[in-house]
Amino acid sequence: AKLDGRSTFRFFEPAMDARMQARRRLELDMRQALARREFLLHYQPQLSLADDRLVGCEALIRWRHPERGLVSPLDFIPLAEEIGLIVPIGEWVIRQACRDAASWPRPLSVAVNVSPAQFKSDRLVETIVSALSLAGLPAARLEVEITEGVLLQENEKTLHTLHRLRDLGVRVSMDDFGTGYSSLSYLRAFPFDKIKIDRSFVTDICAQTNPGAKADGEAIIRAIAGLGRSLGMTTVAEGVETEEQLHRIRAEGCTDVQGYLISKPLPADDLLRLLGASATP
Ligand code: C2E
Ligand code: CA
Ligand code: CA
Ligand code: CA
């Protein structure tokens, strides 16, 4: 075989091409998905440990793709962020979540994930104000979950937006706490209502029963729970899957839990049934 530079280059080209094409395809499909009503929200309940009652739900987006079936947000949110589509998609999430929450038989809070790009777009506060008023949902029942990414370019505008939301009565949570490099400094930058302790720390507890786990998960959870108590913030442990993890988390003083043990994220109808059933917490 001839091994000139060209043939080597051509060897890699088809694979690269296929990836680019798949990405373009996804992008084109995603641009039409809103109009075609292919997005939907699942809701994952959060339990308060003080009284073992459901206190809220996190809205998690899914995409019912005509050929691929139900697509995980991990497979399209990053691209949506990259190409700016996250702004209209995020607006749909906020409106839909407020509408759904207003129809629940109990006044649970609803949490939505908000991406950095939505904070840059200028429309976030207006979107939230109009979604609340259209749905007739009190601001205090809406929660906005942000990751460090939002505060990374910690500019005046982002902080101003967060304070405007707080002034409206919307609650603000720090998501995936502990995974970034400067989680602590962000707690000082803004008075969050809630800290969501990243699932990785929960996975790392119970070192005896889970030999692969790092032993420090429990100590970190204890420290974050203490921090939350001192700062007057709710602390939610994410990704709780076992009774043993729940037991430890309770002992370490977290206020709330969320995870498959309590419930997987549910379609809106299933959540309604759960909330409507009188025998549930
Ligand atoms: P996240 O905000 O950290 O959401 C929690 C994720 O953990 C969800 O994955 C949830 O289904 C999953 N989870 C909950 N409990 C457990 C558990 O016990 N075990 C395990 N293994 N996983 C659990 P999901 O729904 O696939 O969402 C992934 C990420 O996609 C979210 O992470 C969030 O960053 C993003 N996302 C989801 N919906 C939206 C949205 O509407 N807007 C934006 N901007 N991002 C979203
Ligand atoms: Ca979240
Ligand atoms: Ca999280
Ligand atoms: Ca996450």
C-alpha cells in the first residue's frame, strides 16, 4: 500500500465525518424538537428527613426522539448549550414545570435546572415572572438549581439576576456541590437556600459494604451538612440508592434526600398518582 500523507489522512476522514454528521443530525433534530413537542419532563421527588414527607420535585428533561426513543439529557443538553438552543429549551422547561406544579394536589416545590447560557440571555427573570403568573404558581414554590458554571464568570450581572430571583421569592440551590474547585467560595458569593451534595459523595459512603468506595464520602457529607446548618441552608443528599446510605445520611445530619431509593424520576402522570394516593408520605 502507498503510505503517503494523503492516504493516511483519508484513513481517518470517514470516522470523523460520521461523527460530524451524527452531530449535525442531532442538531437539526433538536432545532425542530420544541415545535414538534418532543420534550417532556420527569419529576424526581425529594424527601424531608425531619418528618419523612415529600417536600419537592426536581424537573428533569427528556427528549422523545422519533427514531431514538427517550434520549437522556446527558446526550443532548451539552450540545444544546453549545449552540444556544438551551435558551428556548430552558424557557419551555420553566413554563412546563410551573404549569405542572400548579396542578399538583399538594404544594410541593418544583426545582428546575438552569444553565449558564440562560443567565447570559437577559430573559431569565422575565421568563420566570411570566411563567409563574401564567401558571398561578407562588414564587416560593419554584426553585432554581445552578452549578458552579453559572458563577464561574462571576460577574455582576449573574449575581444581580440571582438577587432579583431571590427578591421575587424564588429559591436558589447550588447543584452538584463539592465537585468543582471552588464550591466554598461560591457559598460566600451568594446566599443560597439549598446545597445539593453531589451523588459521588453518597456513592462513596458505606465503605464496609461497598469495598470499592473511598472512605471519605461520609466525612465530607457530615462536613457539608454542618456547613449547611451553620449557614441556615437546606442540605440535600443526591443519588441515595440504598437503605444503608439513607441511614448514614440521616445520622450525618442532612435535611433532605433525593435518589432512586425514594423514587426514580417519574412521568408527570405517575407523579400525580403518587401525590394523589393517600397512603404515601
Ligand atoms: P442533575 O441536575 O445532577 O440531576 C440529577 C441526575 O441524577 C438525574 O439524571 C437523575 O435522574 C439522576 N439520579 C437521581 N437519583 C439517582 C440515583 O439514586 N442514582 C443514580 N445513579 N442517578 C440518580 P438525568 O435526569 O439523566 O439528568 C442528568 C443531568 O442533565 C442533570 O444532572 C442536569 O445537569 C441535566 N439536566 C436535566 N434536565 C435539565 C434541564 O431541564 N435543563 C438543564 N439545563 N439541564 C438539565
Ligand atoms: Ca439538578
Ligand atoms: Ca445534581
Ligand atoms: Ca450533575
